[in-house]
Amino acid sequence: MYVKFDFNALCKKVLDEKLKEHGLKYRLLNFGEVEFYESLTQEQHKIFKKNLEDYGIEIIESQKTALVQKIKDVIVELVFSNDIIPVKASIYIAEKLNHSYGYLSNLFSEVTYTSIENFIILQKIEYAKELIIRNKQSLTEIAHRLNYSSVAHLSTQFKNTTGITPSLFHKIVTKRRKVQSMIGNIEMQYE
């Protein structure tokens, strides 16, 4: 069985449930921001932070780190969107966050030790892998959807990132499915 997650929706739901559980008065904003109507005590903050950590959700204390997280969220939104965005990623990110791209790029590199461009490539390759696993689109369609100029460009970045070509990745996934199917059939025969 393959399961697809919408991490943003999942995190928002967990956050909402935990906030209600703690009886806090709040409002959820975009990009994982919470506006509290009343100040939290240090003890409330500590307990709430611990509860969220159990779900892999972290409270960001620094403004720089918060902005970097917003950059990551915008990139994930951009890459995983069902719509093809007709502008360059740099323009999209700058407009969405209302800062110059130069500032955002420098901040991102300072905090993460990598570039926005590398992060975008990693997200595109992750999405390409997901699309290949779903097996509903050709490499040409995937390249177009991810705004690559050609299948060759996608294949080069895919191989540079994963160490294998998209075609070999597809063959591995297909072979793994066949093996799992055979194992399932054998198990059913012995039940």
C-alpha cells in the first residue's frame, strides 16, 4: 500500500488539536504561524513545546529560522503544486514573502549552509520520485510538470541527486512491486 501525505494539512491539524487541548486562545495563520490572543506562561510554552516535539513539530524561536522555514514552505508549495507557475522560482518566492530574492537567498544560505536553488532541486527530485512511483505520467510529462526544459535536464539532475537515472529508478520500483506481489500471492496460498 502506498500512502500520500499532505504534511502541511497534517501538521496544521495536529497543531490545532494540541492548541485546543491546552485551552489556548489562538488563530492559525499561513506558513505554520500561530497568533495567540493571550500571552503564554513559560510553563505553558514548555509543556506545549514538548507536546509538539512528540509529533516532530518544532517551535521556531529565531526570526531568521522562521523566515527560512517560510522559504522552504513556499518552495514546497511551488514544487508540489498541481498548477504550473509561469514565473521564475526566484520571483515567486520574493513576491510570496515580500522580500528581495537577494536577501532571502543570502539568509537561506547563512542558516542552512546550502542554496535555495539546491533546495528547489531536491524538492523537484523528491516529487519526480513520487510521480514515478505513482506510474501515471511519462518522464516527458513529469519534466514538463516540474518546469524542466527537457527530459535530459531532469535526468541529469535526478542522477546527480540520487545516483541513478529516473529510468533505473522506475525499473527498481517496478521490480520491487512484482516481488512484493509474488510474496503476497505465496502468503495467500499458505493461509
